[in-house]
Amino acid sequence: MNIQQIRNATLVIKYADKQFLIDPFLAKKGTYPPFPNSKRQDQKNPLVDLPISVEEVVADIDAVIVTHLHLDHWDDEAKKILPKNIKIYTQNEDDQAEIQKAGFSNVEVLTNNTKFQGVDLIKTKGEHGRGEILKIAGEVCGVVFKHPSEKTLYIAGDTVWYEGVQKELRTHLPEIIIVNAGDNQFLEGGSLVMSKDDVYKVHHAAPNATIIASHMEAVNHWTLSRDELKNFVEEQGFASKVLVPEDGESYSF
């Protein structure tokens, strides 16, 4: 298994010799307006450039997984550059229909027993915030990867820590966990993705797993920096179990 952090929640994952692109957010730096009612209203999204060319990101991709359709997970550049016949997995039929409207012909809804060329893909639940903000944030999903030759991988997606994440950890016992940990927020409503305390709860629930922190410092409403998270996990004594990649960095397991 090889996991490359691209930017924001965009990942390239090689798993059982298949290459997966997760949540493609591929536009050039500064293409889109800032998300409203949040920090850094003077900065356009994405805040940073891709670490490699967009052509390199999409080269040799076998399938794409789009956990939900927010701009920073599925953008106009992705719609433009990805082959229209590439395999794309979505969380539900509404997202499937929207992606098909953009001209893509091979779009499938993830289930609890999806299989792609020998790889088991299991859709997991998530909550994109807590309380009232969920009405605005909408539905999201994650995905578990399983294959006899690989460690079990859990991509939690845009979710905060809640009992649903704990249930997925108990059910699948993942050895590698990718969490979106930028603690992104609007001015009101609290965390939309995991905070440093949520990362601690993931570790507490799966103490032997390696946690990779994604979705950091790339869109204007982030509130948790890489350095702050690194310092926190060091202070709490579980730094050996948490990786906080820079954009472009990759890990093999």
C-alpha cells in the first residue's frame, strides 16, 4: 500500500496494485472564492498549489472515490481533466446523478460490499459536524479498503468523531486510518471535521493503528495547523502513531 497526500482531502492510494484517486480538488491556487462566514476571507481557495502537476495526479488512476460533492472534494478542474469513462464511486444516487450530469458514464454508488478488481470497498458513515450545522453540511461518507494482501485501510472522510466512527473502528479493525483533521469551521456551528481532540479519540479507540492526518491548511476555513497537531500528539504521548504529511508526501505500508 502506498498513500500520497496531494492537497486538502485529495489522496492517491495504491492498494493491491490498483490506483485510487480520492476526493479530487485539482484547481490552481486561488481559483475559487473563500468559503463564506469563516476565517481568511481575504484568501481564495485553494490556498496552496498542487505539489505535483495535475496530469501527474491523475496518471494511471484506475478508479475515483468522491465522498461528497463539496467543492474542495470534487471541483471543476476534476470534472474537466478526468476521463469521462473512468470508474467513479459516490456515496448515494443523488451524487451519482450529479456526476453523470457532468458527462461521466461509469459512476456507481458505494455499498457495504462493493468490489473493484479484487479490492473490497465498504462505504462507512460520517457526520460533517454536530448539531444544527449538519443541516447545512449535508451527507458524507468514508470508505474501508480490504484485500488479503494488504492491511485494512479506513478513510474516515469529512466527519467529526462520533459513535458512528467508533462503530466502524470496532467493526473493521483498520490498521491504517486517514482522518480529515483540519478542524475546519464556519464562524458559528463548531467543527466540520476532526479536531485534535477528535484525533485523540480515534487513537484511544484504535491504539495500535497508524493515523494519517489529511485535509489540512488548504482551504480558508481551517483552524488546526499541522504544527499544532504535531505538538498536541507529542504532548499527549502518541506521536509515534500519527503521521502529519506535507502535501506531496507519501507513505508505504
